[in-house]
Amino acid sequence: MPESNTPPSLPFKFVGGFALPTKFIGGILAAQGFIQMIATMVVFPIVSRRLGSLATYRMVVLSYPLLYLAVPYITLVPAAFRMPAVCVVIVWKVTAQAFAFPSTNIMLANSAPSTKVLGTLNGVASSAASGCRAFGPTVSGILQSAGLSMGVLGLPWWMNAVIAGLGAVLSLFMIEEKRRTFNPEKETEETRAARPLPLALDASEMDHALVAAESLNASSESHVSTPGSPLLTRMSLDIRRNARRDSRPLI
């Protein structure tokens, strides 16, 4: 935006920009991408390893409201200190973004109760993020137009600060799930066969299990070379022993 000659009426009524050329803005965006790459690949793993995902996320989310509150006031900084102030804000914003998004993805994956819902969780999260990226600029543009018409340059930024404040409050109630280790979806035949038999079998279930075990045992005895025959014999003996007990369910 062009610079403004209108004197500010603090704390909220002021307008004006830096009148930067497009080439200079492109250089700022390129530097922003480079800083974010370094912050994500080098700094974030160290901080997350020491503090944990939730503490890292909470630390940067609590700083976002302050960032959005401070950005519009850079236009009031003397010209000699504007670019250093812009550099501070860019490093702040990029580092916070580089810490927040990976922490969110890690906590989202850890909160999944099963691998079967990981795809659903990631899909919903990506859809919600894309919806906000489509919805946010539209609303911010409307707020900026309304703010400039009232002489309040910081209106969209301060509304962002309110939304970021709500997110910061919600982060205080979050609980970090420990990293989960999911069991394989399918069991092997040996694992299923080695699983202990249920003790709470009624009489009819015990009879069916005994008949099945006798059949399997007879088959294994006729093929001595079968690797599972000792296991089937042991199963048959266990079922015979249980059949002699009371047929009532065990508690």
C-alpha cells in the first residue's frame, strides 16, 4: 500500500503502507520460504524432541495473537527501523508456522485409535484446512476494505488476533496422546492357533469344540509330518480336561 500523510489517531485509527516495489516483495517471500525450510528441518526437530509436540504447539499458538496485534503498528515505526521490524515479524511468523503444522500432524496421528481411521482423520483435517484457506482471504479482504473506509488499517489483523486467541485458549485444554503402536490387521495361522481358548464356554460350545479338536487330531495323527500336530494334540487334551469340569460359565 502507498504511504499515508494522514496523521494517526492512536491507538486504532491509522492507515498507510510501505510502498514497496513488487520485486522487493518477491524477495521477501523468497526469504520467507528459505527461513521456513530451515526452521522446519533443523530447528523444529530439536525443540519438539525436548518439549514434546503439545508444548511446542502451545508455545507458538499462544504467540499468534500477539503477532497479529503487533503487525499493523509497523507502519508507525520510523523509516530507518521499518525493514528490521519487518524481518522480526517474518521470522516470528514463519517459525511459528513451521512449529505449529508439524506438531498438529504428529498429535493428530497419535490420537488415532486405529490405523483404519488415519486416512479419515487426515482427510478431514486437510479438508478443514483447505476450507479455511478458501474462506479466510475472502473474509480478510472484506474486513480490510471496511477498515480502510473507516481509517482503521489493523481491522483484519485484529480480527485474526481474536480468532487466534480462541485457538490459544482451546490449546490449553488439549491433551497429548502418547505415540501408539498398532497391532497388525491380520493374524497369522500360528498366532491364532496359539491364542488361549476361552474359558467361559457353555456345554454346547464345549461339545462342538471337542468334536472339532478330535477331527483335527485324527487328521494330524494320520499325517505325522504335519508341523501343527503336537499343537492340535495339546488342544484336544485341554478341551477334554475342560469338558470334565462344570459346564457353567466361569466368572
